[in-house]
Amino acid sequence: MELCLGTVQFGMDYGVFEQKRKEKEYCISCMDYATQNGIAAIDTATAYGEAEEIVGDFLQRKTIQREKLFLSTKLLPNCLDEVNVGDYKKVITDKIKESLRVLGTDYVDAYFLHSSRYAMREDILEALQSVRKQGLAKDVGVSIYYEEEARACMDNPFVQYVQAPYSVFDHRMKEVGLFDNRSCKVDTRTTFIKGLIRLKREEVPKYLEKAIPILNKLDDICSETGYTRIELAIGYVKREQGINHLVFGIRDMEQLKEDIMAFRKEIPDEIFVKMDDIFSDIETDIVVPSLWKR
């Protein structure tokens, strides 16, 4: 498994409190630090505000060779809803070509549908293959959220790659067998659940107060073992052999450095076995940020 730097926070306000995004040069400096310190993968999306443009500006600096970098982006959400079936391939091709223009590259390593419900649409999945056949993307697939979407992607000949949520608090994708499925590659995201795992008790907003007892349990394990929340959160995902990239976002350079160091930490597996039991069956409206009721 390798780390993959997510860029949603570079292109738009993001996180539990919708933290303001940093200036472009600061974001580029973060990508430069990441790629000079062992991270050879970047994930972005058309829907992430100016993120694709900023990643493109970074790529033009040529501080890392394009062929040594894994780069993924995503189709604009819902953009096929009003499109005739016969026009799917053209729209998808036009969209990825625009992303490639902005990124300043002639291909991406993975191109994802950003509307997870499209995982249930065989006609859309088949049309998505057109960009792979044209060499515009090495692999194509879906950015998913729910178990039924994972099941639809597994063993589907039109899906080569899946990006899915997985964290110490969210075991759904492991339970459905996604990481044991060898028909498609898997990247995971939401390791910190949009920043929730980083929050102190007094920082947790009222609409997430149900998460406080869970965070308290995580703090108990930190006290018992001597590891930090970040080390345990990253280590929990890192132990899964069926995951290609752990996609993570950062607020600033300090978090980036902390996350890289945490990823390098070796933690005994028996700690994670204990955490499997403690954090099983956590309510979905806590671990899926789109369900948060502000």
C-alpha cells in the first residue's frame, strides 16, 4: 500500500468546519513536499473547485516525472443524468479531455465516476470503457459510498478500479469483501472521516455529538498503547493488503508531515484486532459525511 495525497482541500473549503482552502502556492509546496518524501500518487476531481488547475500547475513544475506519478481524477457528478444513452461516450470523452487539458497531461492512471449511483448503471459503466480504450485513462471505475455499490463493482468487467471509504470507525467495505476481491483495484479514502478523528472533544460540533463516546474509546486505546489517533487511524487502514492507495487529505503542511511519519510507523496487529471489535457496527450517519445533519 502507498499513500495518495487527496486534493479536495486544495480546491475548495472543506472539512468538518469547512476550513478555508490555502493559497495556490502553499498547496503546490505541499504537493512538492509530498512527492519528495515518498508519496507518488495524487487524487483530484473536477468537482473539487480549482483542485485540477492547481494540480496541473504543480505538474508543470516537473519536480517529479509524470510517469513516476499515479494520478487519478473524476467525472463531474450527475453530468450524465440528462444525457441520451447514445451520447454517453462522447460526453465522458469530452469531460476527461477537459480534465487532461487542465491537468496538463495526456492521460490519468485512474478515472472514476463521481456519482456513486452510476455503479448500478451497466450502460454508463460500459460507456466509461471508451476512455480506457482511447488511452486517456489506464483504468476506470467508480468512487463509491455504500455496500450495494461495492457489490455492483466487484467482478464487473467494466470496472477496473474502485475508490471507497474505509476507516477505523467504518468497516463496511471490508465486511462486504471488497478488499479480498481481485477483479478490481481498490483505493480507500475518509481515513479521518473528513477530519472528525482529528477533533478534540470540545471541538466536536453538536450535530456530531454522537461521535464523542467513540472518540473517547479511541483515546483510551491511545493512552493504553502510547500511539496517537493519527498513527492508529492510518495504521488500521495500512494493514489491509487488498488496498493500493490510502487517499488522505490535509489542512496544512504540519498535518502532511505528521501523516507521512504516522504511515511509516509499525504497530502490532493485535492492537488492531482489538479495535475491530470495539469499533464494529458504528452508525452510518456518523461515518458517512454526506449524511451529517448540520
